[in-house]
Amino acid sequence: MSKPIIAIIGRPNVGKSTLFNRMAGHRKAIVEEVEGVTRDRNYSEIEWGGRRLLIADTGGLLPGQKDIIFEEIGRQTMLAVEEADLIVHLLDAQAGLTARDEAIAGMLRESGKKVLWVANKIDGPSKEPLIYDFYRLGGEVLPVSASNGYMYEELMDRLISMLPPASPTENEILESLPRIAVIGRPNTGKSTLINSLLTRERLVVSPVAGTTRDSIDTVCTYYKKKYMFVDTAGITRKAGGALEHYSTARAMKALERADMALIVIDASAGIVAADQKIAGMVYDYKKGAVFLLNKWDLVEDPDAAFKRLGEELRRKLWFFGHAPVLTTSGTARKRITKVFPLIDSVLEERARTVPPAKLGELLRDALAEKQPPVYHGKRVIASSLVQIGVRPPVFALVLNEPAGINEQYLKYFEKKLRERFPFSGTPVIVVKKKSGMKTVRR
């Protein structure tokens, strides 16, 4: 049984993201007084009273609203209702019961799910009488202040009492899944691509650049294997405002905790400076990578385009010349399933352990071709090459005079390692160690 899910539902600006952030224990959701800031279902795993569960922050429901973004938000919110075990219908006590609140309450009743009505913005006992107006909804109403925490513990205890039994093993299962960050500049089709991988709408997809503002974790199963995909906000070269700052920082955080990245590039636009920056960030974090040349259905003369883009990749992203490249179209679902074998391959290479005997052979051959330089009139001796880490693979070149070896010589050994062992899609790190020093495996 999976973790129970609590979905926070309500119209815009009733404090859903503020309550979500209090539950999550940190500022995960973007909070701003702008309708429609929360667009996707934003999830966080929390623990309360010994129970582990998922909470979902949703976009504000506006029944009857025809704006394209709010229509998408409405569809995403109703998907959250469908998968939730318990719904918190959050209300604004200061504004009182509105026609929109009543319309939303009616929709929630029709869903057949458990619903707890919660009146927010009650910051003390003197404001509690404000909840009486909401009893017209026909159910239990609890007061709370999401901003200052008044009656928060009582609310959480009540929610836990309404949940089904928890699974004791679900957390361990989720933690063990490989994490794949889907990263790229805005409007390259990242969310559409993930939706195609999942074969259902999990994320808001819109032609408006910058629609995805938070990083969102989604479990995907392919031939009985599970993967945790992290869709990120598009990274821009300059963070111009508060929302852009949060989105860029969130994408970097998602990458930091990922095992590898799918770097999504708009094939119809070619490889631009922002793509170079993003790929460089993935490399600096020492994560695995697969390049997806997306929107391939928009490319004219595919053969010529693939040749041209291949040359651009080698020239502009030379540091990731070992990474697999795949042409895809999230919209047309072209070559979508080919992503998974590439992910598996990169994850396998990141975990590769090279037998010591093979490293000994490589060391002998490499030294025969290129000896270390002389340092201060003394010969530098490389006595062994040992593997000290995986994910990514890390090797130590053991030397009598480590100071006599520069980065160029270490890169030489990285090249030799790649010639014998693919290490496709993953950085390989070669460090130097002093002879006689204890080597600690990472």
C-alpha cells in the first residue's frame, strides 16, 4: 500500500501554499499574492505522529474560469482529488463563505472522497466564531492559521485520525528509486516529455514559457522497473524576478539530489548558450546525462539536422562527448520508450566497478605510452591505480610525488579509462594520492 495522500484544495489566495509550507517544514511551494502562482500539484513527504504521508499543494480552483492557465490548473486539481485519500478544503475565514467555495464543496462531495473543511486565517481564539459561517457546507470545520500556526497541531492530529493505515515499507521503496532530473531551458518540452513517458497527464503542460515553476517528483514504472522523475522549472541565464529566482534554485536543488539528468534541448532551435550552461551545471555536479533532442517532429530534413546538431554537441558540449544522444518528440511520442534503456545504461555505468587486475593492466599500458614528468629532478612513480568510489566512478592514481602531476596528466588517465570501459553518460574522476597514505573508498 502506498503512502496516503492529503490534497489541499481551494480557490486562489486562501493560503494553500502557506499551509503546505508549514506542513512540509520548509519553504517548498512558491508563495506570492498572484492568482495562479501554484500551477502543478506540488508534493512533499512529511511525518506526523509516526505516520508518513504525502501532501499535495494544488492550484486555485476557479469554477467557470475560461483562461487557458486556470483551465489547466482546474484539470490538475481534479486529478489531485482523484488520487487523494483525504482532501483539505481550505477556506478564507476573513472573506467568509463565497459562491466559489460552495461550488468547490459541491464538486468535492461528488468525488466521494473524505473531506475536512478548514477555515484559514484565524490567528487566535477571538477569531474562531468566524468558522460558523462555513457550517452551511454541512460538515466538520476546523480553524487554523497557516501563517502563525494557531491550531495547527490540532488540525494535523485530526487529519491523521482520518487516514487509512500506513505502509511500513513505502518510504524505503521510494528512497531506493533512481532519481532522474529532467532539466533544460524554458519551453523545451520537458513536462510534455514526462507526460508522454507516464502516458497520463501528471504535470501542467502549456505553450506559455515558464509554466513549470517547482520541481515535482513523479514515480514512473516501465516493464516493472520504477524510476523517480524530477521535472524542473526551466533554467534561465539570468533570474530576473522572485519567481525566476525560486525556479532556478529549485532546479539546481533537484539536480543536486538526482542520480542523472535528461538534458532536454529544443532541436528546432539548435544548441544555444543556455544549453551549454545547463549541461555544464550537470557536469559540475558530476551527474550522469542523456541528451534528448526534443521537438524532433518540428525539424525539417532530419538527416541533415542530426548531422549538424551532432557536430554542435561535439563542439559546444565536448565535456559530455561520452553521453548518449536521442531524438525525441514528447508531443508526437516519438522514440519515447528508448529513453529507459539509455537511463538504465547510464545508471549501470555510474555504478561500474573495475576489477583491480584490469586497472593494473591499464596502468602498465598507460605508463608505457606516457611516463609521468620529472619533478624537481626526481622521477615521479605511479605505483598503482585503484577505484575508490562509484556514482560517479572515482579512481586514485597512487604516486610518490603527487605534486609532480598536473590535471592534464590526470585527464590522460581518464581518457585511458574511457577507452577500455565505456562509462557512457557519466563523469569519471581521477585524483592523485600519496604513496603510503590510506585510501578511503567513497
